[in-house]
Amino acid sequence: MYLKSIEVQGFKSFANKIVFEFHNGITGIVGPNGSGKSNVADAVRWVLGEQSAKQLRGASMQDVIFSGTENRKPLGFACVAITLDNSDHKLAIDFEEVTVARRVYRSGESEYLMNGTSCRLKDVHELFYDTGIGKEGYSIIGQGQIDKILSGKPEERRELFDEAAGIVKFKRRKMVAQKKLEDEKQNLLRVTDILSELE
Ligand code: ATP
């Protein structure tokens, strides 16, 4: 599995539609200060479901939408799509190629798409659990992140190892099952109360 391309439109400094294509080997993005290199990494974080504006170096989620320049009006939406080669089927989806897209409008409306079909943020998260790619994954190492990992709490560091070991999805499923079990216990308690009132 590898990243084949990133398509951005209206995202931060990229007003026009731009497609970055990646081939085998290492790709470097170079450019003068402030030319938008980090915005490319932000675009990947964002499409993977980043919900924190701070992580994207903004104050609000609408800050990812192109805000205009002296010569150009602001845009009304931002869209990012990443395409991954899945010929090794590392992603549990029956496609050789997977495109995940996210779109947001100034009105606040937003949507996620997987291979062109509308989906939930949860679906995007589930697709990338245990692959290292998800928004909490270790495939994007931002500035200062190594320091954060080294000086972070043991539980936070553990999350990184869980992801690498491929057990995150099982932990999530366990949490959901435990929550359901707890809800059922409460329901049972309530039924027992009603029954004893009736007797
Ligand atoms: P450096 O080398 O200094 O780290 P960089 O190449 O990584 O810089 P970025 O931080 O990716 O640059 O891009 C910063 C630029 O993006 C700034 O010029 C900023 O004005 C522009 N920018 C950020 N958000 C928006 C937005 N919503 N609309 C328009 N431009 C934006």
C-alpha cells in the first residue's frame, strides 16, 4: 500500500485544483518559506479526519478554506482527496485503489467520501485502524512530534505501539462491547425494578 496522489482544491493556500502524484521511492517537497509545503501534510491529516483546528495550525475548521489574496476572492469550500494503492489489500476493502475525500463548506456542512460514495468519519477511521495511516497513526510525524512522544505520558506512548501491533481495532471493539454490556445491565436493573413494583 502506498500513497499514489493527493488532490487539493480550495484548501489553505491551494485555491486551484492541484494533483500531487507520487511514484516509487522518496518524494521531497521543496519551496520557499510560506509557499505551502506544510499545507500539503495538513491536507493529508485533514482528509484522514483531523477534527482539531489547532493540529491544522488554524483557529477554526473554516480556516482550512482558501481565504483569498489581494488578487483573488476567498472560496466557499475546500476539498482534499487522497488515493492509495491497495493492491496488497492491507486496507480491508475490496478495491485495488482507495480514494478518500473530505469536503467542507463555509456554511459548516461537510462530507466524507470513500471511492466516490458518501460515508461517515467513523468509516474513515475504521478503514485506517492498525495501518499507521490514521490521524493518530505514526505515518505523519509533524514538527515537534518526536519530542511529544518522548516526553509524553506512558499511556500516550502505548497508543503508538498498539497501532503498530495492529490491536487498536480490537481494543475499540472491546470498548463498544463493554459499553453495550453496561447499557444492558442498566436495562436489566430497570426491568427488575418494574417487575418488583408489579409483584
Ligand atoms: P515554512 O517553510 O516557513 O515552514 P511552508 O512552505 O511549510 O513554510 P505553509 O506553512 O505550508 O508554508 O503555508 C503557509 C502559507 O499558507 C501562508 O502564506 C498562509 O498565508 C497560507 N495559508 C494558510 N491558510 C490559508 C488559507 N485558509 N487561505 C489562504 N492561504 C492560506
